Amino acid sequence: MTLPEKLNKLVGYNREHEALRFAELTSISREDRLVRFAEFIDTDADFKPNKIGKFFGQFWDTFKKPPKERKYVQKLDLCILIYSLLSFLVKTLDNSNVSNAYVSGMKEDLHLYGQERNLFTTFFNIGSIIGAVPSQVILNRVRPSIWIPSCEVSWSIMVMIIASTKGAKLIYGMRFLMGITESVAYPGFALVLGSWYRPDELAKRMTIYDGAWAIANMFSGYIQAGVYTSMNGLGGLAGWRWLFIIDGLIGLPVALLGYFAIPDFPINSRAKWMSQAQKDYSVIRMQEVGRKPPRKLTAKRLGQMMTQWRPYGFMWPYILFNICDTSSYWNLWLKSLGIYSVQQINLIPTGGYACGLVSGYLIANMSDRAGKRFPFLMLAVFFNFLGNLLLAIWNIPFGVKMFAFFLPEIGYPLWGLMLTWSAETFQDDTELRGLVVAMGNTMASAMGAWFPLVAFPTPQAPEYKLGYKLVTGLTILEAMGIVFFLIMSKRELKTRGKKLNKFGLAVDIEDYRDNGTDELSLEMGDEEVGKVDYHAKSGAVEITTKDVTVAEKI
């Protein structure tokens, strides 16, 4: 065995083996599946959760699932969801601590009285631009369980190096390298999560994963306030330097845990915490949804992806929402008032992040329960629009202005819903599903490298001549992009001869038949769907009938 073959065996994939395994598993008849995976599939069509299960099931789906299905999904949550949340929390802590440090003494200690604060973001964004798409290509060659934790170890070390800085130049360099290594995390975890959960489970979990951003910003405020109070001057170091050290020390053990917790993809998982039967069942479970397994990414396939409308249609609203985030300017307004202490400046914005967590969960839960994404995406956009419109007016009462800073945080659930929508819309191509988020982040970072300098120049803080007005207009374009994507998706359903499967997702006719649904009646357009043989709410195998329309399920 050659060295490249040994390395591929250690960190890569065996695509031929995966193809054979997928063909073998998906060829199993429905009756044989019930026998082979009896420990995971509940066959009691009359199952109903008890009163406690019904109550808590309104908030989290596993409570109302049948026992076997519940146990399986809880195991996924314990390892995949919890770890992805911890990892993204650490990433956001490491990224946002510069803003907290800037208003907590770093500005004065390092004499940062120009555009340095914005340039810290710019250098990070340049790194993200360079690293995002190549990192997703690397994930097609190197397992997520190897590549993502390795990047996490690297960026945790870089965060601690910033604590030793004596000027802005070292921070520029570390922020650039952090941008490269951190660029894999957001699209990488979205790709992994979307490979293991069904449509009735996914939005809540994507939003909780994405909600780590709000949690991290809350903790960053609390940590900085605590560090400034208790550690400022300890060992001769300023409190803001201790913040970088503590964040790095938090990140290292989480990164090391990733080598164990990340399960890669169902078709090629080597996770020690899953049995082989669970891995096989996971392949079948995703195949029934219509989610395709990963394949080798070639130049020809990449070219075909780039000639479709779908990547650009999705990136339109995704990019605009990315650059319309104005949360980091809140503490600058608070500081300009001259009535709050350093601790209060760090703590007050955490209330907005808390609102984002609550609204994120509620909107995602309603979206999963309704089986719809579009109306809830538009609701989140509305909160962003209203908040920035009020800030664009600016000369408004103090209480209204404080409320205006809260509103965009309430609209933050748009992130998780967009990731869920991408996982479902691009479920026919795993590689495109990862690349479209990475490309969106790349283009957003490219715009973010200059957008704050133009729209939100630091010397104008906190009342910007252009910033909030421009963002208000971009939010309208963002809503238009979501509507465009919905219309084009409906059109493609008709023109490309796709059908809706039992989960209401568009699949090719061949996949529709492979899932044992030949006997079902389903027409294109707005015709009604006939019998469906899966009860999505309970997860039990049964025969049921539900009348829906194509327009309702998209």
C-alpha cells in the first residue's frame, strides 16, 4: 500500500465501498427492513405518547416519538447536536471577544484610535474568503471528524497568542489565520447535521446549533465583565488579555472531543459511539427522506453545479442577511452615552442575544410542526427590517431606540431556517449542500471586508450617516430573494419532472419509486397527493391518508 493510500485510509473515504454498501442497504425490501432494524423501528401504528410526552413534545420532538425512535434520535442529539453547539459556541467566543476587549481597555492600551477595530474584522473576513470553499472541498477528501477538530485546535492556539500582542499588527495576522481555520466550522457542521436528521427534526436543531452564536455573545459579555472585575491586573496582565487566554483554554478540550464526537456521514461513519446496525439504519433513514450520500467531487460535477440557478438563488438572501448584521454596533452606542460602566456595556447586549435564543427556538419549532419554511423566514426578515428602519431614523425616544437594537436579534432565527432550507433544497447533492453555504459565506465575507468601512466607519459611531439606512434597503432585497427562491423551486418541481415524497420534499421519480411508493398517487402542479404510508409526527410505520397540495408543502 502506497503512502497516499495509507493516508486516505486513515483520514479519507473509500467511495467504491460506500457505493456498494449503499446499493446493498437500499435494495432491502420494506418487510426485510422491519426485521433487520427491528431495534430502531416502531411498528405500533396505534402508539400515542402519554400526557407528559404530549406536553413536552410540543417543545421537543423526541418526547412524543415511539420508544425505539426516541432512543435513536436522543443518541444523535447527545453526540452530534451537543458537540456542534459547543464547537460553534467556542468559535463565536473566539471571534467576538475582540469587540468586547476593544471596549474593555484594549483600545486605550494599544492606542487604537483609527479604523483598527473594523480592520480586525476585515482581516478575519479575508481569511474566511480564502478558506471557506477550499475547506468544503477538503471535506470531500478528508473526514469531518479529522478536519474540523484539527482546525479547532489551530484557532484556539491563535486566540491565546493574541493575548501577548503589543500592537495591532499581530492581531491582524492572527485574525487572518483564524478566518482561514474557522471557515470550515459553520458550513461543515451544517452539512453534518443535515445528513442525520429528518425534516420534522432539522429546523429546531439547526437553530439551536446556530443559536450558539447568541449564547457565545452572551457568555462573552459575562466573561469579559467577570474577567475585568476579578482578573484585571492579575499577573501583570490587563483584563482584556485574560479574556483571550481563557477563551483559548476553553476551546482546546472541546476541539479534542471532536475527534470522537463527529460521526462523519451515515454511509461512511466510523463513530465509536454507534453500532454497525445504527449506522446501517441511518443510511436507510436518510434514503427514505431523499437525501443523497456524498460522492467524489470532480471538476465536471463542480462545473455542472455552477450552471444551475439554485446556488445563486439561495445565496441572494443568504448573503444579504449575513452582511445586514448590525449587532456589534450596539455597545458602541451604549459607550457613547457615558452613563454605563464597562461591565454594563458588556452585559446589556446579552439581553438581545437572549431574545434571539427564545425567538429562534419558537420560530423553528413552529416551522418543524407546520412543515413549512417560507412564512417563518419572512417573519424573521420583518424583525430585522423594523429594527434597522427605526435605527435609520435615529432621532427617536431612548426606549424606542433600545427596543430597535433588540429587534434584529429577535429576527436572528433566519440563520437556522436558511440552513434547514438549504439542507432540504439541496438534499439531492451532498457536496453542493456544503458548497452553497461556504460560497455564501465567502461572498458575504468578501462584502464584509469593505462594507463596515463604508457603511459603519468607526469615527462616525454611534450615529452613522449611511449604515442603518443602507441595511434597511438591503433587508427588503433579502425578502425579495426568499420569494424568488420559493417561486423558482415550485417552477422546477413541475419542469424537471420531480415528485414530492412522503416528507413533502422534491425527489427524482427513480428515488420516489425506490422508496417503495409506487402505489401512491401523486401528480405535478397543484393536484392533491393521495395516500401516504408514513406517519411523520409519530415516526411509526403505518398506513395513513393525508390530503395536501404541492403548493402547501413547499
